[in-house]
Amino acid sequence: MTGLFLINILLALAWGAVTGSFAEVNLFFGFVLGMMALYIIREQVGSDRYLRRFWQIGTLALLFIYELVLSALRVAAIVLRPKIDLKPGIIAYPLTVDRDFEITMLANLITLTPGTLSVDVSDDRRTLYVHCIDVPDKQATIDDIKNGFERKILEAFR
Amino acid sequence: MTPFYEIAVGIVLVVGSIFSLIATIGLLRLKDVYMRMHAGSKAGTLGSGLMLIALAVHAGEVDVLTRALAGVVFFLLTAPVAAHLLAKAAYQAGYQPCSDTHIDEMADEPK
């Protein structure tokens, strides 16, 4: 996994050396070319897992930006409403992910998504306390996170 | 720099500023520290990010572009952490959520 990433960087550097230019754009192009080369020999060196992971992390990043825009719009709609009438609450979210960096990542993603803000993790790493700006139905919010971000994280890092 | 770019940069800049303004209005209008954090962390991040991107496109140089993108990435990384820590610190310091708050499962947590 890491080895293939290093090879990919090496291929990008080789491309830079061959074309005689180490400009950022050219190195990036070399990196993409290296990825294509790894794709062609995927059966010999088993690189399809590596490429699939790249794809999954990419879609996770896109989903993240999309949700950020959505959540900013929603906050804007709430703030600009003439009368602010909300039902905020702090809910306990049962975690499925258990590794530290996955919890960190999920907490960060939750904070930047519509209406939710992670407040604390319980000491046994099983529960994430999430503050919701408007939570008429607690279970619906939990299901949203479970089927959205948490599943994406599990796909990308397992 | 064609007129098209100029207009696009201008629009993105204005939209970014509007989001920053909304974040500020949110800080003033929402009721307690936890709800204010929502406005600050989300609308604020998007506003600053959009303005940085507009700057990068306007400069039209690769080194400015990479620096601006690094700025956006660091905003995305640090804003949630800062909001989370502020909320956690506020809760531990005993700040009660406002009276509209109808669920508080953190109160049941064994200390």
C-alpha cells in the first residue's frame, strides 16, 4: 500500500527527469501517468486495491465539500430567518469505527455537516456526543450519520 | 485575465464575504454557545475558503494557488477541531445549553 504510493511518486519524479521539468503541474501529470501505468500492471503487482482506495478517498473528500456547502446554506437559512425557533439537543451517537484517527475524522466530518457539531467522546470510545442545532427526531439523525459518513470512512480505510 | 475571470472572481469573493457576514450574524442571534459554534464553524469556514479560492484564481500563479489551497485545507482541518474543543471546554466548565434544548444525553454520562 505505502510501497505502491512511493513507487507512484518515484514514477512522477522519473517523468519529471525525462521531460526535464520539475514544475508542479508537470509532476502532477507524471503522478497521474504513473497511476495509469500501475493500473495497466494491476494484476501483476496487485495495485487495484491501492487505486480503489485513492478513488474512495477522493469521493469522501468530494462528499465532504458538498456537505460543507449544504450545511453553510442551512445555517444561513436558519440565521436569516426572522424568528429563530429551533429544538437543539445533545445526542449520544453509538460509534462503529474504533480506531483513533477514524473517530477523529468522523468527528471532524460531523462538525462540518448540516446541523451537527461533535462535542465529546466518551472515555471508552464507544459514544460520540453530538450537538444538533435542530433535532426533532433523534433516531433519524443517527441513521443519517451511520449510512453517510461512517460507512464511507469504513469503505475508505478498511 | 479575461473579463469572464474577473467577473467570476468578483462573484466568488462577494459570496464568500456574505457567508462570513452570515457567520457573524449567527454569532449575534443564536441563543447559546453550542448553537453559535454551528454558525462560526460552518458558514465561517466556507466563507474564508471561497475568498481564498477567489484570490488564488485572481493571482493566476501556481505558487499562490498552492498556498491558497493549503490555506483552505488547513481551514477545513482546524475549524472543526477548534469548534469541538470550544464546545467541550464550555460543557466541562458547566455552561448549560439554552432552555430550548430538549435532549441532553451527555448529562447522563457517568463521570
